[in-house]
Amino acid sequence: MNVKQNPVSPLSMGGFRLFDWRSFSYVMDAILVLMMIAGVVFQCQTAAAAERASSDSVIVYVSPVGNDSWSGSVSRPNALRSDGPLRTIQAAFTRIGELSEKGTRPNTRYEVLIRHGVYYLRNGATVRFDSKRGSSLIIRNYPGELVTITGGVKLDHFVPLSGLNVKLPIKAEFAKDVYACNLKEAGIDNYGKITERGHPPLQVFFDDTLMTLARYPNRGWLIIAGVPQSGAVLYKLGMERERRYDGGPVGRNFGKIEFSGDRPAGWSRNDDIFVHGYWTWDWFDSFKRVDSINLSDHTLSLSPAADPYGYTKGQRYYFLNVPEELDTLGEWYLDKKSGYLFFWPPEKISEGETVVSVTDSALLTLSDCSGVSISGIYFDISRGDGVVIDGGTGNAVEGCVMRNLGGNAVLVNGGHENGVKGSVISDIGSDAVVIIGGDRKTLTAGRNYAIDNDVEHFGTWIQNVHGIICSGVGDVVSHNEMFDAPFEGLYITGNNQLVAFNNFHDLCRESGDAGAMHTGRDWTWRGNVIKYNYFHDLKGPGLHGVMGVYLDDWSSGFTVYGNVFDHADHAVFIGGGRDNLVQNNVFIGCSPSVSIDGRGFSWGSFYFAGQDGAQLFDEMLAMKYARNPYRKAYPRLATLAEGDPAAPAGNVITNNISCDGRWLDVHDYGTFKMGIIHDKDNVIADPMLLRRRKGNQIGWDPYYLNLETDSGYVILSRDSKKARRELAGNIFVSN
């Protein structure tokens, strides 16, 4: 391209040019060349350093060109091919165990260095290592090389469906685009099973992207047209307090649902069709097998027929594993009898890589280890978990990438100071990270952690799962970003958990009555601190919407401090709990910034009467709440039963700033005195101050039917003298 003159730049004055883009490009080219040279030199130096084991280091190498009969003490085969790296990761772990058992000097550093390649673990691999006398074990990629550990098998032998003598009820206009591969000939005969809420069965990936099991509709959901109210077996009585449709209690069913339209009439008789749905609540989904389809009365008989929450008209579902619905690119179907996989690739089959998930177990398990770290490794494609840390002390997953896993990416099951840090975790079928640690009865901290991770696009199989679950005592969830998922970012249980400096956004995108951070239904879960987090861009499609911090069902003794809530829907929701502190937060465009209710006096009153009410009190007794260490740690818990436990007493909402939304929603207004809540010294610049029921209303506050309903409510604006009286002690600012 010929350029006759320099373009006029705002960075020039007269004949003097403040900035010459052409000269700048020459300089940048030179800098980039120098950086590339420096990078090569650095990698060479780093690799050379990896080759030089100090007197206190023991290195075992693994390579795709290795041999498990070799020593593993050198990184590449020798000229005679009589020694070199090991071939398999499990062999390396075994060799490390043998070496460490022989006894070494104190503070020995063991390393497993894995050379570039893809390592398939059909049954996973297990590490057993004890940091005797200060020794440690590092499992990592060889410097500068890409290492992938997988539970997936690459498929190479696809043929056009038209060239096979195989009958499949695919419409003729689509058959020309479908390819087939015989999995049995590829050595794959374990296809897995679809269960209600378990890990996925075999799945198909094309160029590392999850493909779709043939379904109807191709996107979105169908609506349950009705739920028959008669039959041989009544599987659920339903919830009498909620009668959403046709005057019947939600969830009441006889194991069947009604569908609209005649689409199933075009399907062959198939005993392996499933449905996936949110059967009654927008926070609980599951899979069901279709036992039978009755075309005359448009009903589906489901298995298992029983469901924890029943089936309700107007809820959503879709069909899957239907061969006739293999009708668009990216879809697939597996004929389990013949072993043929039928696939319509999103582009030419020869131009991409097709992989199926095979491994059910965890890819790597650290079994009661201490001092083990795993770093710089890709964990990609499996039906089960990525890494399981089962007990032990001081074990870590650091700087790894974990994708396309059907189970948890990382499961920390007990022990102390174990965790995951600085990793990228995405496209996970279940809860992405699970952290369990500490002893609740003694309040001994686990100090397990999830720190500085990107956790995104989880819930690719079961949708109502979490980015991180943190359970126990004294664990840490900090500096993570949790986003782009159908359900919640974080669920915490237990005591003295720290949730700090996290970024929550674009969560609960398929849910309702859910929170970016959620907890609930145990008075003894106290001492938990939620501080300096950023909650933003939260809005869900389901019933009751989305909360930023959801202190559900009598959550008590939480501190919500110094967070920013920016368009976070219902930002902080206190669901009947006590002794919560909401302080020094900033709320922008939330509706409302704070919600509080007295559910113990309305729809949740059964928790305080009769046998159904035993749960909350039984949990207190199980923790021996009136004795130390609970009495000393949480003195207000020790006296909870002496007053009125149903009252949301002791909540403090103070020193917050709120603008451009609505400040406060009070539900069950009039069932408790507002004086038991300290709502003072907040700076409020919201145009709407208070939403509550109209005065002298009789009966339960109907928010439990629909949190967003306007019926029976008043919204008091900033100019309302009544609102200012009810919220006296705060500072009101006009924009």
C-alpha cells in the first residue's frame, strides 16, 4: 500500500510533530523483536534450570515419548533409548512415592515435570505424599510447554451417514449433514447414564466446545401445559399456601405432566427420551426419563415419578436424547445398542477435533497428602471432577486451567490450608469449586481457600449449581470473579467464613429466588464476613428475582461491610434473620438496596410451631449453642430462645450510601415493631424510600407468592413525610 503523505494528527502543531505514528511503529517493532528474543532466552534459561537439579531436589520427568520402565530422571530419551522420562503420570507418582520412602535429607523438593502433550487418564491418577521433614512435591508443566490432562478420547473415524447401512430416524433433509462414528470400535463402551442431578454421561466436544445432545426445542424451554390431578398414586400433596394455577397447591401431582402441540407424534417409540426442567421452583432443576407419551391426552409419564417439589403448571422444560430432533448443526445422538455416535458438526468434520468424555473418576486425587502443589496444567474434558484434595495439609492447585468437566473443577474435602489459587475455571457441569474445611463443633478453622480465580460458565449440565461452595469454619473466598452462569456464584455455610474482594456479576441468568451469594436456614451459622466485594449487573428471569447478598431463611450474625452493589436487583436481603450488620456499603440503582422481613410471623410461622419447627432448634442443640465455644463466640445466640425467636431483632443497617433506586423494602410490615431494627445514619439519595404493605392489612404479606407484585403495596417517595418519619435518623439527599 502506497502512502503519499502522513495523515493529519491532532498530536501535531505547525511543522512540529509531537508524535510520529510511523516512527513509533518502527520502535515498537524493534521492542517486540527484543521481547521475543528475551522470551526465548528466558524459556531456555528456565528449561535449563529445570534440568539442573540441586542437591536438595529430586525431579521425575514425564513425556509422551517416555517409557514407564525407564528411570524418569532425564527429560528426554537418550541416544540408545535405554533411559529417559516416564510415559504416564501415575507411574511418576509411584516413582516419587518410592523415592520419598527411601528417605531423603530434610527440606527435599520433589518435582514431577511433565513435557508437552495430552495425557489421557481413563481411571484418573492418585497422589500419596507426606511432607516428611519439610519436603514438598510440585507437579507442573515443563517450563514453556503446554500440558493437558484429559478424560476425553479423540475420535478420528467419522463417515457420512449416507454411506452406512444404519437405520436412524433422522429427517432426510438433515441426514446429508450428519456423520457417524462407531464408539465400540474406538474402544468406548461405557456411555454413562442420565440421572436426576448427577454428573453427565458421555458428552461430545468439537474444538473444545460442548455440543448439544439432540433436543426439542433447539433453544429455550417449553411450558408445562397442565398437571393431571388424578391417577393411581398421589406422589406429592403440594404446598397449600401457594395455589398458582387452577386453584390447586403447587407441586401436587400423580407423576404426569401435560404438553402442548403434536411434536412427539413424529417420534418413534423410544425408551430413552428424557426431559430437563424446573418443575416447580426456579431454583431447582432435574432430569427425568419419559416412561411413556400419551398422544391422546397429551401427557408424559415421568420416572422417577416422585420429585422433591412436585410438578406445577406454567413451569419450564425441554426434551432431550431424541434422535428425530437431530436437526441442526452442533447436535448429536448416540445409539447405545449399535454404539454409533451420530453428529452434525458445526463445521467440516475434518477441520476440527471431535472428543468424547469418558472418565468418570477425578482426573487427579491428592489422598491425605501434605505439601503438594499442582500448577501450570490444563484439565480438559471429563465426566467427573478435575482435582480432588482429600484431607491433608498445605496442598494447592495454582495457575491451572480447568474446562469442560462434568463434576467439580476442584473439590477440597477437609484438611487444613488446602485450596485453589490463580486458576481459570470455566464450562463446568456441576459446582465449579467446593471448599470444605474446619470443625463446626469446636469452631476450629480449616483455613482452606479459593483465591484469585476466574470462575465462569458453570452449570452446563445441571443448572442450579454454584461457582463456589464454602462450607465449614474459617475458610477464605477472596479476589475471585464469578460470572456468566445460570445460578448462584457462591453458597456458604458454617462459621467465621471470609468472603472478600470478589467480583460477582451476570449470575442467576436462568433462575429466580436466588442470590449471587446465598446462605440460609441455620441460626448457628454465625461470624461470617462479606466485605469489599463488587456485586453488579444482576437480574434473573425467574420468580422472586435475584439478590446480591441473600441471607435467606433466618440467616443470622452475618457482617455485610464495605461492598459495592451496582444494579444488583435486590441487593441485600435479610430473610427473617437476626443480629446481622449491614454497614458502609454503597448501593447504586438497586430496587431495593435492603430488604427485610418477618417471615417467622407469616408464611414461615410453621418453623416455630409443632414438629415442622424443630429444624432450627435442633441445629442449635447439635452445636451445643449454650456452651463454649459457641457461648463465648456468639453470646447473642446463647440467649436467642429466651425472647421471640421469630422476630428479626438485632439487625443493624447503618452508615451506608444509596442512590438512584429504592432504599428499603419491609415485608410482613406490622407483624413486628420497626424499632427492633437499627436503621440509622445512612445517606439516602434514592427517589423511592420505602416499599411496604398498606396500613391495616389483614392476613399474610403476599410477597412469598411474588416478591415483585404491586398489589397491596405502597411505595413512599423521597418527598413523603410519612416515609421520612418511619426512616428517621437517616440523611436524605435530593439529586
